[in-house]
Amino acid sequence: MKKIFTIIIIAIITISSVSAQNMQDKRYSVPDKKKQCISDQPYYQYMVFRMTEILELTPEQAEKLFPLNRPYRDNIHSLHMQMNTLSDEVFQKEEITKADLKKYKNEINRLKTEEAKLDDEFINDVEKFLEPEQVAKLMFFEPRFRRELSSELKHRYQQTPEQNKKNFWNKRK
């Protein structure tokens, strides 16, 4: 009876550890990250909230801005994913020839030009219904938003040396 019970316990522990490892792998892998829509991400949803707040959008302006913003962000995200793919290709190659270098330079220039074109089109579209002050803030919104978000996250997760000492001694008790 003890042998059967021991075998069952060992089997349960083994199965649970194997399944936990599979869950860990799934959590860190991104299935087909190129097809993800950026507007489905919590980051984008928070960005929309902050954009509404900082630009002081009226409901009418928000109704016009965000349907334009979603495809714009998705297109920019797609371009960045193409740049990342190109970057991965470069770092995986063992040797890069002059022809490869020329190809990479042309592709990066094409992607950056396409990004600049998307930016111009988006700004031209929103100038039709936003105030000049709002358009100016919108043009500089994303870098500022990223800085502020980064700072918020650092402050949230960074502990002072005094807190580290307290945690160290509390763990020992």
C-alpha cells in the first residue's frame, strides 16, 4: 500500500513539474508577434487614456482621433517589426558582404521613409480637427509618454537602500 501511494505521489509531482515548465515556456514565447494588433495591448490602452488627458480632447475630437490612431499605430508597429526581423537577420549572419550591406541600408532607408510618410499623413489628418496646440503636443506625445512610463515603472519597482536593508533583516527573522 505504501509503495502504491509513493508511486502515485511521485507521478503527480512529475506531471505537475512538467506541465509547469510548459506553462513557463508559453508565457515567455510570443506566438507570431508580427500579427499582433498593437491596439489590443494594455500599453496602448493606457497610452490612449494618457493621450486623452494630456491633449485635453473633447469627446468629438476623441471620436475622430482614435479611429485614425489605431491603424496608424498598427502600421508603425508593423514597420518596427520588419526592422526587428532585419536586425535579427543581420545578427544571425556569420559574414556580411558589401552587397548585403547595401541591401540592408536600402531596406532600412525604405522603412524609415515609409515611417516618416505615415507620420506626415497622420499629422495632416489630425490637423483638420485638432487645435494647433493639441497637434504640437501630439507630435511629441509618444517620446514623452515613454519617458514618463519608464520613470513611473522605475519608481514603482526600485527600492531604496533602506528598504533593501529592512527586507534583508525581515527575511532572516
